[in-house]
Amino acid sequence: MARLEKKHSVIISLDVKSAFSRVWWPLVLHNLKRMACPRNLYGIAASFLDGRSISLSYGDTVISKDYSIGCPQGSNSGPLYWLLIVNDALEMDFGEDVRILAYADDIYLFVAATGKQNVKKYAETALQKLQEWSITAKVEFAHEKTKLIPFGKKGKQKHPPYCSFNGRAIKLSRQLKILGVVLDDGLNFLPHIQYVRGKTLKILNRLTIARSRRGLSVREMEATLYQLKHNRPDPHFLGVHLESNQVERYLPSWAHPSTKHLVHWDQDSPDYDLGIFTDGSKLNGQVGAAFSVFDPQHSGDFQFRLDDHCSVFQAELTAIKQALLWKQQNRPHANCHLFTDSMSSLKALQKFAPKNNLVDDINSLLDGTISLHWVKAHIGVAGNEVADKAAKAASDRPSVDIHLGIPESSLKTSIRHLLLREWQDRWKDDNAKGRFTFNIFPEVKTNRCIDNRQLSQVVTNHGLCPYYLKKFNLRECNCRCGEDVDDDILHYIFRCPLLDSQRSLIRPGQSVLQILQDKHRTKEVKSLLSFLFLHQQDIFEQDPEDIS
């Protein structure tokens, strides 16, 4: 605009030192009041800025000081508080030929005039006003970063006006970057083109790394990923060896999520021209899958035997997959109703990330011609009964038709059984410790957990009794009743006459297991042992030497 009006002009770039850290809170609140800020918003800002202090601890000395300047770095409120400060500068009247622009903590002055001396005069006047504003707002300009770029009436200025700011000469620059655009004093924008060219070259250099012929090809990367997925060490556990390829591995599909479709199923029993019933079965350790087709053109049963280590869930999914493959090959365009009694299979098909290869395969085979239905098993549905009979017959086929890996659930079950067997063998060892507990619990179980202090003493014979105290050299004492040699935990539960008043349900001849299985006796034994703890001075007879 200045060049169109045949005026000289300059742009002065100003930088505020640590602008966000120099926000003066009283001025922020003053400007909010002046702008008629709603009372609730003003109260939030005032409470947030009130009562702030900084402390320094050194040894036993703590020094605290209140402060009223700055704003949280990186917060959403920081730029807003700074705008409330710099807005006063933006509202100042600099004259007709002076404009001011602020972006973040940078301020730009645009000055135009018919003569160079007038440009200098207007610029220094505006800078003086900004200097006075900075004192009032308690901010400081970084004079070393202040720059001036001149523009002539027709082109470059050979003798540009030299201006000063607060007694310091402003550095002259022939190029200035404003909001991503590189301005030059000739306004031919060649420096900006060079700047964009440099950025483009950097992007192109990075793109050359990603071109198709550099590094591994897509096929090689796919083969490498396949090998990483499958070539794993063979697992060994408690003397059992499994080959890695025997274990089921999930290979996620590389399809875009937008290509996946929602799977719907219901419990209806509609009429159909083409109906398929599927089922899976595990009988006598052998697994079979089958589907029955009810169609005037292709009726019959299709049976498949699976590896013995397969689960019923795998068999159900395999039956559905094989049924869909048959439909795709024989009746691809016909509307089909597929019935299954496996609700777990239908729910797995609805998962967005099922992590199961069979589920992924089935989802890829489903289309708009297929409707899924759940039927309850063994209630006399003819098609389901036929499929169930066929699946049981499939498990008795002489050879395996479909090979699948050992499912994770079966592997975990096998490991659990191995652990329990190993644990039981060690527990039965007569040389092992814990024979007192073994007589109570000869069989190990994972669901047995005793977390009560008194009951733990009952099943271990460890705790507050002379037998335990003498065994570990903790205290020399005996029971005052004198009726038992060992004075162990069973003595106090069943026999000690000093605790007869505490027994009402517990009788001699009962076993510890009988007590633990009855909640009333369990409560009584806990109360009895608590009484023993509180009155041990009256019940235990200590050795005189131990007392001295």
C-alpha cells in the first residue's frame, strides 16, 4: 500500500523478553474489569492468581517470597493473559501512518511517510510510546533482537533511515521473516522462494528413503515379518517339549479398519431356501466339526476331524468357516441362513479385534447374502440335531482332516495341570517339610487360601504355643495344665482344660479339617486362640531360669 502511494516505509520487529514470564497480574485483573468481564470468570482468574509464593529450602532454612508476575508455561491461559497485557499497546494511537501488529510475543511496527526523515520521526515517536507502555506493563524489550527492514518508493533504498530505540541504534536487515513469509527490501520475494525451496528439498530427501526400490521390498518385508512370527524357540516346560509350529499363533490381517464390517446375529428361526447348521464336538479326546446343508440342490453332511489338542471353540469356528467356503463355491449368490448353537463363536465374530485367525477368516467370508442365527442346543431343532450327530461322527474319523495349532486356552490348561501334578508330587514327599499341614490337606488346590492369623497357626502348628516357642528357641515354657507333653496347637484347640470355657462346638475326636469346613467352629477356634494370646501369662508356665 505504501509503495502504491509512493511512500517510503519500514517494518520494525520488536521482541519482548520472556513475555509470558513477565505477565503482571494486577494489570491483567485491571484490564478484565475494564473490559466488563463477567463476575464468575473474573473470580476464577483472581482466585487462580492470588496467594502465589515461591520457597527455597536449604538445610533447616526455608525462605518464601510472594510474587505477582508470570503465568504457567505451556498452559492454555498463558497466551490469554499475555494478550490482556499487550492489548493496551495495540489500542494506542500512533498516528495515521503507523500500524502495529502483535503475534505471540513479537510486535511489528509498520511506518510509512513521504520522506525518509518523516519515516524516522514517526518510527521513533511510536517506539517511545511503546517504551513508556513497557514500563507501565512491567515488561522489557530485547533491544539486541530489534530489527528494521526498509522499503523504497520504487525499489531498494540505498540510504535507508537509521532509527534508534531507547538510545540504541536499531540493526538494519535486508530480509525479515514474518509469520512464515520471508520479506526482502526489494519485495521480489526471491529469498522467500529460496526458503520454500530449501524446505521442499529436505522433504524430498526424506521421501527418497521411502521410495519402493530403496531397502527391503514389500514382499521381502512380509516374508521377514512372517519368519519373525513363526520362527520362535520351541517351548520346554517340566520335561514337556513342544515344537513352535504346534502352537496356535495369531497373524493379524493388514486390512484397513474401515473395511471391517459389523457382524449381526439373532435368535430367529426364519423360513429358508438354503439353510446350513454347524456344530463342533469333542468326544473321547477326539475333536470333530461338521455342517449340514438343507437345500433342494445340495443336501447332505460334511464332516472334518481336527487334531486331538483342538478345543470345542476351534471346532465350532472351523465348522462355520467350512460351511461358508462351501457356500462360496457352490451357491455364491444365494441368500443363506446359517445356524449355530455356539454363542461364544457369534460373540467372537462381533469383536473389533478378536485376535483369532479363524475369526478373521470367517469375517472375510461373510457378505450380505448370509444371515447368522443362534439356536439352543438339544431342544429338538431338527437341523441342529443332525449337525450335532455329524460332528460326533466326525470326531471318530480314522484320520485328521484339518490341522490347527494348540490353542492358548488348552496350552494354559495343560501347564496348569503339569504344575499341579509337580506340586502334588513334591507335597507327597515324606522328606519334605510341612507334614503337619499335609495331614490336614493331603491334596493340593489352587483355590485354598488362608489369610487369617489364627487359622494359619491351626494348619501349620506354628504360633503361640510352648511346642513352637521351644522348637525355635524363643522361650522355655510349658502349659500349666500339665496334661500334654508336646503342648502344641492341637492341645489348646481340643484338650487343654484351661480353655474349656472357650469351647462349645469343638469336641475331642474332631479333625482340624472339620473345624475349617464349619463357619461356626472356625469362628470359635479364632476366638479361642485370641483368648490364648491375651491370657498367655496365666496359661504358660515359664522356666524359672528363663524368667531370671
